[in-house]
Amino acid sequence: MNRALKNPITYVAFIIPTLALYALFFVYPVIVSFFYGFFRWDGITEKVFIGFDNFTRLWQDEVFRKALVNNFYFMAFSLIVNIPLVFLISIIISKVRRMRDFYKSAVFVPVVISTATVAILFGVLYNYDSGMINQFIRLVAPDDWAREWLSDPKLAMLSILIANAWQNIGFFIVLCLAAILNIPKEIVEASKLDGVNGWQETWSITLPLVRPILFVMLLLTVSGTMKVLDIVQIMTNGGPFQSTEVMSTYMLKVGFRSLELGYGSAIGVAMFIIILVLTGILQRITKSEEVQY
């Protein structure tokens, strides 16, 4: 066995299938999208080369600009609301002595539920006539306080953001909680001997030591919110009046409903470049380093 592991051919044999799958399902689609982005094509007739026209059209497309802004809404909500909430809940669970495993499992349950199920569930909760939210509002407030949560352009995006946060927050809590519980007890006990209180411990010890995990969460959040699709597609399909349109849903509409595959590919390329630039900037800013205890 040891002799086999020392043979470079063994490593190549294991790496090649992985590289082949990576090239087939990631590298090839990216290259093809770049290629099609230079053509006007409906998927049936002959492709017509138009150069950079599809890409210049993007910045003149009001719907695409609105979709891009909505993606940034997703990202801003996740960075400003979700991640601080994740850290707070993780701190609270880490302080619990009894039933900690139960709480960890409870917060993770939404993650294993399919996005389609979550979207349908929240669609029922947001229903104007029979939804639990409006039913509760009618019990404690005047009837006209009830809202069309998914039909009101001013409320639809916030409603989706809450549903999306409910599904994904558990994954980040488990990551953050694992990092907190991995902090050596000797450090915590030594800080208590020095008279450090709960808030000071959180701010001066816990936060710096879990910083690498927080940076990972930032990267996952940025990449995930820039390519969000399914929950928007199912809950509002980009409506009402494109108030919840995101780049992915717009790409699908353009490419497969309007049969503008060339322009749809250009939108996909724009998404790829935006995600690449944002994650690159974030990595440069954070420059996360391994924590040495």
C-alpha cells in the first residue's frame, strides 16, 4: 500500500476523473458561454457573429441593471443582517450546557429542506387571505394592516430575503459554532482569571479567533447571493413589475423564453465576471490567516 502511494501514477489516476468532471461541468460551460456571447442565436437557426454587441447591450438594458441591483440587495441583507445574527446565535448556543446538540440540529433543519419546499412554504405563509402572517395581524391589529407580501413591489423583495435567510442561516451557524467550540478552554479560563467579562470575551477573544470562518462565510455569501435563482423563480418569478428580478431569473427568461441564447450567455458571463471580481476583492481585503492558538 505504501509503495503504491509513493507512485505518482497512483495520484494521477485519482486526480484525472475529478479534473475531467470539473472540466466537463464547469470549464466547458464557461468557455461555451463566452463563445455564444459573441453571437445572435435562437438555438435553432444559424448563429450570427455580432462581436461585443451583446455585452454592450447589457449596460443599456434597464431590466439587467435592476436585476443586478436586486442581487446586491441580497448580498447587503446577508452581510448586514444574516452574518451578525449568525454570530450572535452561535455565541448563545455555545454558552448552553444542556441540549446543545438539539439546538444545533434544530437550526440546521431548514438547510436540508429543498429550496422549492421553502419557497412554497413561505408562499403559503405570505398568502393574503389564508396566510398565517396576515391571520395573526388581523387578530392583533386592524384588518387593513394585512399586506400582499409577494404582490406588493415594496414588500416582495424583503419577503424573499427573509425566506432565503431562514433557509441558509443554519448552515453558517453550524460553521461558526464549530469554530467557537474549537477555541481551547485554557484561553477562555485564563481570560476569566484576568477579569474579562462576557462581552469582552466575545469581542476580544472569540471574534478574533473565529475570524477565518467569518471570512469563509463572507465569500460563500457573496458568491451565493450573486447567483441566487430558485427561491426567486418559485416565489415571484421576478415580479411584481420586475421588483424581485435577479440576474439568474432574467438570464433564464432571455435565453429560454425569448430564445436569445447569445444574449442569455452574455448575462451568464457577466455574472461569472462579477462574482470573480467581488470574491477577488474580498480575498484581498480580508487576507484571512490561519489562527495559531
